[in-house]
Amino acid sequence: IDSLLFSEESMLWLKGSLGLQPNRSLEWEARIFVKSILKILQEENVLRTPDLLKDVGDDVPTEKEPINVLKYLAFCFDGGLCGPRLALMDLVCEFISTPQSQQKIDEVVMFLLHIRPKDFTQPFRGVQLRFLVHDPNLFENNIFNDRVMHGLVELGWFEQALLRGDGKRNGSAESSAIENYAQFLARLLECKTASINLKAAVCRQIMKCYNRVPDGGSDDSMRAHFGVLCQALMEMVRQSTIYLRAYATLTLVNMASAEEVQNEIMKMSIIDTCIKNLKSSDDDLIRYTLALLTHLTKSLARVKEMDRAGVTDVVLMLLEKTPSMASKQPLLAELAGVVGQLCNDDDVWKKMCHHPCHPVEKLMTLYYSGPQGGRLRSKAVFALKMFVDRPKQHGAVKREAVATLAKTILEDLAAGCKEELLEKKNAKNEGLPKPEANPQNLDFAANSILLLGSLSKSAAICSMIAKNKDAEAVLTNLTFAEIGQVDSTRDKLHKLLRRVSEAVKHDRHVTGKPS
């Protein structure tokens, strides 16, 4: 068969299903190309499987100038000729020591990438990446091998290549290289001919940069260029397919922990985009949008702006209509968190208390539907705490009704303490270091302590909590658990324990029961 008429995926299917082989003369040229590269990798001692040279063919010569049958050659190197033993990742190894070999490899990579004019009457000219990235119209005027571009983005090759530059490493050159890298990724997101999978890979690379621990190096620099990335991602959120809109939104979630990113996307009318996403039928897109709103609602000014735009009504309608089934629980957890954050503004809190969907009752239902000590229960408890923790009780929000959850909350806390104690005991018996506390358990315990502490301000409700079996013992055990050592909850836990202990003593005195 003529390999140049088929895509890479088609070639794999034809060979695997029908046993059809490519044109022998074309495959011979491909073997020459692949063997030429393998020789360079062998000389640098970075060839993972030395037998590959024999597999390609002892009688196959090597050439310095590869032939111009781009896609097929890239396919042959990236698994098409030797299977998974030889792939693109072998070509972009970080441990090539000599500059001459690195230059040859970079030239081969750029050839396989084949960024060339859309006008085929113009010849392909091999230009170094560090010069190409300065062209603002790079992907408007040129085409490229999407499969190779996808692989190189996933492998982080562009970042490595730009940081290598011309070999001169200093702070200024590194900062400039990262700026070029950020602009390059943004242009790929905006490229109309880039595949969906390629754009998703770019989003993953951006998240990878933002999730790395800053060390004063390239990661800090990438964060400094959030503006150009935000603009490209916002364009994707507005105009792409559901799949890419979800990916772009998730990427913004990873970036939006930074205040400057929040301010930037607010300028770009992110609120209207969020409302549109919340009205979609895709659970992932809705969940990522709610996670983004969790970041944005930390500012009271933004909460007011969102309420004016109609976010509160959309969120409460979503709370009302979303069923409490297991597959929806990750979405509902994010939703409960946003509802709790919106309560930070008094006017929005009052509006939600009066809302016909009855959010407090819905949140209590969500609590019972969630797994013990799980994220949904934690977020539901957080939102309920935000509703009841007010100087004056709202007529539509009865603290006594919320206090009926106390029995189940205490049971969850007791189970969490038991689990933590068992893990510590097992680690000690096996001579292992003390295990770290489960963050989810800590989050649930912290929110539960805050809710019970708020409810216990009422003597009547505190007495109701104290009547629960082992309430005092559970809270005492918590003071010795990991949550009891956390600064943000330690004092509140001790205050809650004192109130419950006093209520227990008072109850015993009134009823005449022995201490």
C-alpha cells in the first residue's frame, strides 16, 4: 500500500487487522532515516534498547539528510517500525551530553514537526524553534504535523528546547525563554487547525507548570505570564466543544488560586461564561465551573457582582434539580461549597434563606445521602455552618432543625478518630513512620467542629447535642487526634468540649443521675 495516503492510526489498523505492509521502497527509506537517528542516540549512550539497530536492519545504511515524506517517517519512528520499544520519547532524551549531537537531534525533531507554509509552492525551511516562537502569526500562516506536536507537548520538549536556547544560561535568558514558551502554548490553544487532543495536551502542560512547587526558577516565571494564557483559555471556554470547554475551565481552576489570575479573568467577563456553563448538561463542565466559582467567591465584592449577574439563582436552581445519586456527588460537593461561600455576603444570605428551593433542607438531605466522613458531607456541613452562624437567626433557617444532624456528625467524627488511631497503631507495630492524617477526614472534622460550635452557642441546642450518646467522649478523643493539634480548630474544639461538658453536668444535676 502507499503509506502516504493513510493517517498514522489507519496504518496501524491496516497492518494489525489486514496484514497490509507499506510500499517496500518507502519503508527502506524510512529505515535509513530511523537508523540514522538511532546511531546518534547510541553514540550518546541514551539508546534504551541497543537491539533496535539490528531490528531496523544490519544492511541498512545511514544518511545525514532524511527524505521529505514527513508523516510516514514520524510514524515509523514513533512506534510504527519497532513498536513500543522505540517512540518519540527516546528522541527527546534530556541526557544528550554533546552539543553537536543535541543540535542534530533538534534538527530531526523540527523536521518531523515540519512547521511549513500553508502555500505548498513555498519550500520547507528548517528554522530553529527559538526563532520561530517570535512569530505572532506562526500558526495562522503555517501548518505542522499534529501528531508530533502533540507528543512533543506532552513530553515537555518545547520548554526544554527553549530553555537550552543557544547554550547561554542566565536569569534574563531563562525568563525570556519561559515567556516565549507561554506565548507558544497560548498560540497553540488559539490555533484553528490544532486537534482537540493537542489542545487538551497543552492544557495539561499549563496545569503541570502551575502545580509544580515554585523554587524561584522557571515555575515562578511561567506564573508571571498568566495574562496571555488566560486570554487563550477564556477563548476556548467560550467557543470550543464541551470537552475542550471543560479542559480549559479545569486549567483556569488550577491557575485561579492566585489573586492576579482571578482579577484577570473577572475583567474578561468570566461570570457570564460561568452561568452559561452551569446551564449545560455536562457534569464535568458544571463541576469544574463550580470549582472555579469557589475561588472567585472568596471576595465579597465579587460575590455581590455575581449575585447581580444572576449566579445565585442559577446555583440554587442547580441545587434543587440535581438528584442525590452517587454519580452526582462530586458535583454536589462543589455546589454545596459554592452555596456556603455565597453566604459570606449578608444580602445574598438573606436572599437564599427566602429562596423557594429551601437550600438548608436540601443541604441536610445531601448530608444524609453522602458517604460517612466524605467530601459531600464535609461541604454540606460547611454550607450549613455558613447559614446558621449569624448573630441573629433568620426565620426561614431553624438552628434546631440543623441540630438534628448532630447525632450523625458525632458518629462520623468517632469513626474518623477510630480510623486514625488504627492507622497509627498499625504503623507503630510495623515500625513505620507516623502516617499523615487523611486530608478529607481533617476537612470534615474541621467543618463539623465549626458547625457544632456555632450551634452550641444556644444553651437549648447545646443541651440537645450533649444528650447524644458519648458526645463528650468523642469530643475528648478529638483533642488528642490530629485535628486537635491544628491551630485553626484547636481552641474552637476545646470551647465546644467545655460547653458540652457543662451541659452534661447540668443535665445530670437536673435529672439526679450520678456523675
